[in-house]
Amino acid sequence: MEAKEFLQEKQKSVNWQITLKVFIIGAITIALLIPKFMILGLIGERQGTAEITKQDVMQKWSLAQTVRGPVLMIPYIERSFDVDGKEISETIRQTYVLPKTLKIGSEIAPEKRKISIYEAVVYESGIKVGGNFELPDFNTLKIPQNDVLWEKAKILVSISDLRGINDKVELSWNDSVFSFLPGMENRLIGNNGISLPLTSLSAESFPANFHFTLHLKGSESLNFAPLGETTEVNMLSQWNDPGFVGSFLPADHNIDKDGFTAEWKILNFNRNFPQLWKNDEYRVTDADFGVKLVTVADHYQKSSRSAKYAIMVILFVFLSFFLNEIITKQKVHPFQYILVGFAVLIFYLLLLSISEQLGFNLAYLISAVAVITLVLFYSRTFLKSWGNAIVQTLILTFSFGFIFVLMQLETYALLVGSIGLFVVLALTMFFTRKINWYNE
């Protein structure tokens, strides 16, 4: 009877030790959240420094560019009359005429500029703009022909950052060539731009064909406005990670390892302003479209994403060590769990620092090999055999490999991740189904 009671007491003690060990492992895992968030904070700080440096490069080179134009501005006289029909005042107002057709061809030559270990994407572009204007019908605006001030007409082209203009800009208007002047008084189509007085303009000047070329520096993105009754835009570049942004997506595009091409065709029915209006009845600044030179998941973004999985990796490793304890009866001290957990966290510090120098993929390989080797040799010091140590590090290797695959997947990362976790849980249930947890 005493022997039976002794065995029962011993069994209770074993069960209590297993329960206590589970709580200790859980507490260690929760405590490791603190250094994990510190690492995420460090990654965010380095990413912030990189963004500040990038903005500094862009500011000195030229910022994102948006080109709107050309717009033909023709002033007119607005007359006021009293009740007897006598004119009492005259005010000069403006009408705005958009092109009948607008064709834009652009070629973007991207370039990476580096300061220390940080880089920014800038570009030089060649933009050819052509089309034609038709004689505006001022009767639709109830403006008498005699009140139109043809000699004060101007061509306006909005360019968001004038520092990006690399060369003199000349307008070919029918058979004449004129040079644009810097500055644009009227800001209806943008805050900055160039303009050109057409002092010899008259009703007989129409229809008018125009053409001009812009050599424009910029960074991050290039956008246009659909100002033609029919607007056609063609873009090509060696950049193979374009992001199409703005109010309109391209009608056709092709992206490969050599770069991209894109084509837009936009009608006046697709936007919320007409071809002709007066004063400030409409604005054209809300219909821009174009391309952004995207840097796909740089090493800071990838490091941050991978670090968010740190606790999952630690749980996998701790679970494998705990099950090894149960199966082999080889106890692992809580301090040894802590050191292995810190080894996993050190992986993310190595990944961050090395990726700044060598890029993410190579840094991931180097950091993973270093940490896996460290855990292998350390676990061999307290596990029974090399076989047990190798099994534990294989699980760590699988964890790092699984996370790396998720980093490469954009669209299917959540799907693959959730299926992977389900499979891991199912395998854990399968291999632990015969364990006699209470030794009964």
C-alpha cells in the first residue's frame, strides 16, 4: 500500500513538473517579446533614417514630376450693364481651351543614387508632347467675338518641379517656333510651370498643330493629365517594377526583366471637366495618372516582416525541445531555453545589419547558417546525441526556410502561411498522439 501511494505521489510530482515546465516555457516566450519589439523598433529607426536620406537625395535632384498641358488661356472682356443697358464696368477674365488631341510619348531612364549605405531612385526622362487645337466656340460661353483678347493669349504648361528641366523648351506652333518662359501666373492647372505669350494669335490661327519636347529630371514618379478630347500616352523604361497610379490605369502594358511599356487612351468623357470653360469654374488637378518607380519590398521592409514571425519561430523551436524532453526523458534547463531563444532573436539583428551591406537574400542565408550552426553545437552539449541535436536544428532550419518563402510571396503569403501552420499543427498532433502524458 505504501509503495502504491509512493508511486502515486511520484506520478503527481512528474505531472506537476511537466505542467510547471510548460508555464516556464510560456513565460520565457512572453519575456522574449520585449527584445523582439526592440529589434522591430531598431528596424523602424533604420528605415526612417533611410527614408530621410532618400528624401534628401530627391530634394537635391528633383522631386516627383507631374506635367499638365498645354492649356491655351485666352482673356476676354466681361462687361457689366445697368438696368437701362448702359455699360458701367469692364473686367478682364480668362477662358481656358484644351487640345482637341493630345499625344505624349515618354521614355524614363532610372538611376539609383547612393549616400553611404542608403539609396534613392531618380530618373531622367524625354517627353514629347504633340497635338492640335481647334477654334474655340465662345458662343457656348456667351462671349462676344469682339470681346476676345486674342493678342493676350498664352500657352500654359504646369511642371511640378521646375528644377528638373534640363534643356530649353521650344514650342512649335503651326509653322512658327517660340521659346517658353519660366513661370506661370495662373495657377489653375498647377503651382509651378512655364508659359508662352502668343501675341500674334487670332481666329485665323486655327486649327493649330503644336509640338514641344521636355528633358525632365525627377524622382519616384512621373504623371500626366488627360487634357485632350482624346489623350494618348505611351511610356517605356528599363525599370521593371512599375506601379501604375492615379485616376486611370493603362489600356495596355507589358512588364518583363528588361523594363516596361504602357499605353493609355483617355477620352474627355472619362473626366469631370470640359474642353472649354471660363474663369475658375473647373480644375484639372484631380485627374492625373502615370507611373511610380516602385522599390519592391526593400531589405528594411523584408527585415521587419520577417521579424514579426520571430515568436512563431521561437515557439516552433521551444516545442521541439519540449517534446524531445518528454520522449527522451532528457531535461533541458530553462536557462538553455532562454539562450536558444536569444540565438533566434540575434538572427534578426544579423539580418538587418548584413542586409544593409549585401542585400536581403544573401544576408538571410548568412544569418540563418550562422544561427543554425550555433544552435546545433550548443544543443549538442545538453542533448543525448548528435542525432537529437540535428533533429532540433532541422526544425529551426525549416522555420527559417518557411519564413523566407513567405517573404518572396506577395499575393499568396497569407494563404501559404496559414496552410503551413495548419500542416505543422497536424504533424505535431500526429507525432504526439501516442505520448502517455500521465504515464498511466
